[in-house]
Amino acid sequence: MIRTAHALLGLTALAFSSTTTLAAGFVNGSFEDGTASGWTTGGGYRGNTPNASLNPSNVLPGGPLNTDAGTRSAVIGTSYVDPNLGSALGGTVYSGNFAYRAEDTGNGGFGSAISQTVANYTDANIFFAWKAVLENGGHAQDESALLKITLRDDTTGTDLVSRTYNAGAGGGGVDARFSSLGGLFYTSAWQIEQIAIDSSLSGHTFTLSLLAADCEPTGHTGYAYLDGFGAVIPPPTTNVPEPASLALFGLGLAGLGLVRRRQPQAA
């Protein structure tokens, strides 16, 4: 059972308050209503900020790099095809009809983050799923396109999940989860994270945060997809792009070589 101050979490769009609700209500964040309600989102220009100093909190509201509400990110549906990888990336929605894309799919030196907190959590598990696309521009790892994901136990101040990947030269910033194509490191399979909530964790407050960012010199893209945040892992959706999307894939790769660097937005 979950108590949380956030509303509209899950497929059933049940409101979480001081009342006790079924665990089945906490499925897929709130994306299944076609919005990111219940989440905190934000973004900003990350140029001149090295990866070691860049975290979700930097671009979320109140952070030193926050200049917008995450306008380069979006809730996407099952018809959405990744514009840079097409069918090579596979489906962009893990379960249901919607997922979230953090950051846009072009370059420019920006970062976007999304975060949600659940309080007094007593279900047996927490699940979530993610995919990432990070462009390798030959930069040092501390300058490259970046993904950071944390699931933090706020009660104890410890991270239960902490994943950091970058598109540094030579592929040293990624692991076996990633494939590469046309200068892009990407996860074609959804990465499913499961955290068992035993007696030592039951009743705690947890925060899931994800940051995706372009490279620090601004010329290469980085973005990620998030889905399936809940107490029960939802069944995957079959939405692999049709062969026709291969044309989009080719255009996307060509576009990566042509797009110009964007300039910082005014604060």
C-alpha cells in the first residue's frame, strides 16, 4: 500500500492521499493519462557544466541551471518512432499507451530531468523501465552526452539505484546494455529495474530521478525514455516501428551530421 501527496498515479488514475489504496493503482507513474502529472520536470542549458557536476537537481525547479519546465521533453504515445534510430531502437513505450521522453532528440547543450517521490511505501517492489540514446562525439567522458538515473531512499539518504552513462570516446562510458550505430550508443531493449522492498525499507519515502543531457560542448545529442514506474511490473507493449520507419532512421542519422549547434537560451 502506498501513501503519497501526489495525485493521479497509475493506469486507474486513483488519487493518493492519506487513505490506503491498492498497489495495483501505482502503475506506470501517471503517464497513462497522457500527461506527466505527479512528476516534477525541468530543464536548462548545461554547456560549460562537466558531467561530474551535473545531476537531475541542477535542472529541476530551484536548481542553478533550471530555465524552463522541461519544454524539450514530452509524453509520447505508441505511434512515436525514434527519429535518429528508427526501428533499431525498437518500441519507445514499454507498457500501456504512453511513456516519457526526457530531452529532445537534437543537440544543443541542454539537459532535462524528471522526478517523482512516493511516501510511506510498503509494497513488495518498485519497478521502472528506461531506454537511452547517447551520441558519441569523441569528447572526453566528462564532456559527453549523459544519462543519470537514481532511485533514492529519502528516509536513509541512500541510493538504491544509481546509474551513470556517457558517450565518451571509445565507448568507455557505457556498458554491455548498449549497442552502437552511426555514432550513437543506445539500449534497444528496455532496461527493467526492480527493487525489492523488504522489512528494512518498508514505509520509507523514495524518489526516482532521471537526467538526460546533450554533450557539454553542445554539438551532440543525449536523451532517454522512461516508463513503467510502479509497484507491479506492467506487461510490455509491442510497438516496434514498421519497416517504413527505416526511412526516418536514415534521415535521422543524416540529420545528426547536418544540424548546427544551438546557442544558449537566455535565462
